[in-house]
Amino acid sequence: DILPGLRRVLETGEPILGREFGTRLPKDPDVLRYFVDSFFPVKRANGRSNAVAAVVLEITARKEAEEALQRSHAELEQRVEERTAQLTRSIHERKKAEEAQQMLRDQLAHVLRTATMNELTAALAHELNQPLAAIRANAQAGQRFLSNDTPDLDEIGEILDDIVDDNRRAVDVIRHMRGLMAKRDAHKLAVNVNEIIGEVIRLVRSDVVIKRVVVNLDLGEDLPEVYGDRIQLQQVCLNLMLNSFDAMQGVPIEERRLVIQTSLEGNKAVCVSMEDTGVGFGGLNPDQVFEPFLTTKEAGLGMGLAISRSIIEAHGGRIWGRANPDRGATFQFTLPLTAEDTSQKVSE
């Protein structure tokens, strides 16, 4: 191994530096040892080389250390790959669990909506009766006008306009009812909380009349939008309103009042508050009423507030209740603003 290097240096006069090689020494032939050698020409005064200086260093320990490092690196890469696979499986399993939990939450919410709509049957029938009766009356009036020798076309036109308006009212009631009854996945968009409350108020309008409750609205102006599922948020508001109506059935008619307020909480969330003058929590702690299957109603499922809490928390908000100083209870929940509205408020 050395002789070719010596000849090359003598012939070319150029050094050879850092040549690594492995070999077995006669005294220890079973062990492969590693060396690095360098050759330098020794030149005379005339510039010609007549000798070669050689330096040979054993680097077996360094080679073994490098190989050990390579093995460690390979083992580390293997462990990283195995751990990555484990984490991937874990994330996949967690995602499946979250999807199953969301599916169960949606199914429970649908059950509650169905039960809630059953409670509203009488009110919805009354709500539909009004426009349907008006359509019939207007149609009969139109027939009488048309039977005249000289029908008043302007009057008939107004009657037809009234029929269209009454039909639109009936369609709106049915559309809202179908939306709440539909079994569907959550679909979050930027929504206006005041609009949602207005839609629910229109849905329970007849129930307000039947149960002889006064509803006062104190809705904040120019509230920013929140990011949420319109139907699910309608369900929360509907459940809280119906709970308040039921809680006030045991108090004098003239004292039945529900105050609904919306406001901006800091620059981060919209807050909704519903304060009634009912019987309160019936001896329960305000936090207890959010537990599943716990109800103060004789025919209640005990799931309304539990599902409402689940919906609000799934939207990144929180919901709570408190007893009023004089009478009744107040329920409040918050919903975080959309990212766009949050950045806009901070910049302002």
C-alpha cells in the first residue's frame, strides 16, 4: 500500500496528503485497523527529489466512533419514523374520536330540536292559521269583487298583494321549522347574532301570545359577526327562550317578562343575555342545570341546557346562568368574533 505512493511522490515531486486505508497487521490479523498517511518529497538544492518523508497515523478509534455515530443516527432515524407513524395513527384515531363525538353531539341536538318543535306544535299551528285564514278571506273577497258587473281592479290588485304577503309569512314559518327539524352536519359561517335572535322571536311569536309573556329586546347596534352554525345557534336561543316561558307560567301574568340583550364583550366576543321573572333554578345550583338528564320540568328531557352548552363550547364560547336578586334567572353565553372582526376592532 505504501510503495505505490512513494514511487508517485518521487516521480512527480508532488506530495500525497490524507490517504485513508484499512489493513490487518500481522500481529493482530483478526482486527481491521484504519490509518491515514501522507507523503512529502525531500528535495535537494537542484530541486530534484531524492527522498520521501512519510507520516502514518492510526485512526481506528476515530473510524469506530464515526461508525458508532452512523449507527446511532440510523437508529435515531428509525425511531423518528416509528414515532411519526405512532403519532400519525394517534392523530388519526383522535380525529376519528372527535368526528364520532361531533356526530353524537349533532344527533343529540337533532333529538332536542325535534322535542322542542313538538312543544311548539300549538304555537306553530296558530302561526300558520293566521296567514292561511287571511289568504282564504282575501280570496273570498276577491271572488265577490270579480262577481260585480264592474269589478274594482285596483281593489283586486291590493287583495292579491295581501295574498302574496300572507303566503310569504306561511312559507317563512315552514322554512324555519324545516331548518330546525332537519338532521344535518354543522356548517359554520359568519353570522349576525341579532338576526338569529330576530328569527327565533318570529318563530315563537304565537307562543309568546299563548303564554302571555312580554318580551323586551335590547340588542346592541352594529355588533360584529361571529363564526358559527346558524341553525345550532338558533337552537340555543330557542331553548333558552322556551325555558324562560315555562319558568314564568307559575307567576302572575302581569309580571311575566323576558329581557333579551346583546352586547360586545371587550373586543373578543358577542354576549347574549336572557333575563326572566320566573321561578328561578328551583333550589338547584346554576351550574347543575347544565348536567345531562337533570330537569325541573315534569315532562322535560333534561338535555336542553346540556346540549346548548355543548354547542356553545364547540363554537369557542361559554354559557352560564345566575339567579336574579329579586326573582327569576339570567342565562348568558358568549361567542368569539370572526378573525376579521377581531383584527378590525384591535386596529380601531
